[in-house]
Amino acid sequence: MRYEIKIEKAQEAEGSINLERIASMARGILKISEGALNIRLKGISITKGKRSEIIQKAFHVTLTGIDKGSTVLSINAKTFQETLQPYQLNLFRQEQQKDLAGHTPVSLFITTFQQAMDEKKNKNLLDKPLLNELKQFRKAFNNDEETFIFTNQDTIPVLRIQRQDFERIRTLESTIPEPEPVIINGKVEELKYSKLRVKIQTDQGNIDGFLSEDISSDEIAGYWGKLITISGISHYKPEGKTIIEIKNIYEPGEGDRYFSRKPTNETVEEQIQRQQKETGLKNQLSSLVDQWPGNEDFDKLLNMLSK
């Protein structure tokens, strides 16, 4: 697909642009679009590990020309339906992933900015790290008068960005707590997205989660409809929503029912201390504090989805 990026009132002469500015723009477009893809796959935007050759090709965006009329950059990008064919059947069948087939890295970039800037749009596909990447795109601007205009032959709404728009994004990002360790006790209600995504029923309602690379889908499948205790990381989104990155699974012990509630901003230490004070029971999970497993690989995530 062909896109145009027009920079109005640019410092450079018409039809020209500084190489460092192009590099900054390219980094921002690719980082934001990769985070936007990742949040649709597992619920958070953070990506870890080295990209595979397939992922590198999926995020291949080509500069095809620089025209006058302010400064107008022409770029091309293929749809994910074309570039993620090995994963296609599993990637494009789920609710939050149905529109991915027709998206490109550039259209995900445009859509993500529009979701962050428009107060009326749903914020479920944003999180703190992704909003931080949006803020970083401010570095591509040279002055307060410039306007970046992203278009795609009228197939998607036009995106206009000015420096003052980043204050709105900064404010939204500042309202979201940092990710933190959490312990949850509840019933496994649903396994979906090729067994990667999980829904846990607690006394205070359902909680969405996803399996880290340390947990196999077969390991949690045996708990379908049963009570479990999980430890992991709570990732927060705008409007107070959370998704749990599941790091460990345990048979529930005496007193674990205390953790059958939605995550709060308490630390795990505070949760355990309050649980022990209220129930008078020692909790074996206290020995796990500060022992969370390491990073995940983004390409392993895709491999899980393709099975």
C-alpha cells in the first residue's frame, strides 16, 4: 500500500529532508507499529528478543520518493496478510485480530496515534510502553509550527500530528501505573487465541491473562474449570483495565482464596502481609517474591499462535 507523509511548515527546503530526521521517523513508525501488533496478539506491547526473518519482512517499509509541495514522503508497505502467511490462519481469526489482515505497519502506526489522541476512541489497544513510544515520536519535529499529515488514498482517516498533541499523550500515559508483580486465585474459565490467552474467574469478576514463555498451553489446559493460584505481572491499561502475564501456576493452598480478587496497586509483599494478617495463615507464595522469570521472545509468541 502507498502512503504519503506531508510535513507542513518544515524547516528544510521543499522536497528535502535531513537524514537524521528520516531515521527518527522510521524508528518511531516501526517501534509503534510493532508494539501495536504485539498488543493485539497477547495483550501488551512490549517485545523481547531478536526478530525472525519473517517478522523483519512484515515490518519492511520502503521510502519510494520525496516530492515538493512542502515536503512529501512517499512510502510503501505490504499488508500482514501478505507478509505473515505462516501464521495467517491463527492470527486473523480472533476478535482483536480480525482486522490485522488488511493492516500494514504504517496503518497500525496511524491507528494507534488516532486512538491515543481522540478522547472518544477505545483505549483497550494502548498501554504504558506503547504510549511512551508515541511520546518519543515528538523528536521527529523541528519546531512547534510543523504539522505531520499521514494519508493513504482515502482508505483510512487522515492523521494530523502537531507538537502540542504530545501533551495529551503524556497526560494519558502518566495516569497508567507501572507493571507490577501480582498473585491471583481463581477458576480457569476460558482458553483462547491458540491457548495463549486465558480468562480467570475471581470473586470480583473475570481477569484476562496470557501465558509467558515459561508456561506451556498444555500445563494450564489441565486446570480447565478448576481453581488455581497464579503469580505473574499485572500490566495496566488506560481506564483502569489490566491484563495478567502468567509466570507460574500452583495448586491452590489454604488461604489462597484471599487472592480471589482483581489486582490492586498493592505490591505483592503488601498483598501477602495483609493476607497473613487477615487470615492468620502462612502463605507459601511469600518465598516467590522477587523471583519472577525473565524476558520473552516475540517470535516465540508467534510460533505458539501458529500451532
